[in-house]
Amino acid sequence: MGLAEKRLAEGIKTDSLPKFESELQEVAGYPIKVDINWDTFTAFDSYPLSRLENYVFSDVKDAIKKICQDDMGREALKEKLTSIHITNTDKPEAFNIELKDATLYLTERLFGDTFSNHMTNMIVDFIEPQL
């Protein structure tokens, strides 16, 4: 990790992440804590960090918004989800989504030319049947 990645990660930690958590609370109607495994994002170049901010945050927020479109969705989500844990990997087979102990675990693959993140509909289709 070079200086550019350190600066970008620090900017996300201090600016983008608090804003993202605030937006999630506004959409869901309750606080959702977001935990990011920073080491897995800074182990490569700056692309995983920029993709975290530009793709993952947006897709997660849109998924929560879609689930919480009414009181029924907000109440159901509040019972099952209190936090989100985001990890990055360079291994295609590790790309995964899991809901366990009220935490949504997203393992994204944001490194390299071909990257994979859990898009809005993937997140909604995974969570809604469990609510």
C-alpha cells in the first residue's frame, strides 16, 4: 500500500463511511453499523477502495432502500440486520454473501480488471427471503 491508497482509505474512513452510515440510517429508520476490513482493501492498489466507495456503498444503500420501502420491510430488516461487514478478496471463489448473527457479510472481489460486487438486486434477493 502506497501513500495514495493510505490517503484514499483515510478519506473513506473519515468522510464517506460516516456519510454512508447516516444514509443507511435515514433509509432504514434505524442505525446500521458498517465494518470494513481495511487490510483487504489496501493490500492491492487504489481500485478496490474506489470501487468500495463508488459501487459497493451505492448498491448496499439501494438494496436497503428497496427492502425498506414500507413499514413492513423496515420492521423486518430491523429484526434481522444490525450491521454490515465488508471484506475484499482477489479470489473469485471467495466472492460471497451471508447473513449471520444480525450481520450481513459481503465478501467482494474488487481487485483487477474484472471485478465482482454484490449488486442491489443480488443483495435484495438474498436478504428478503430471510426476513
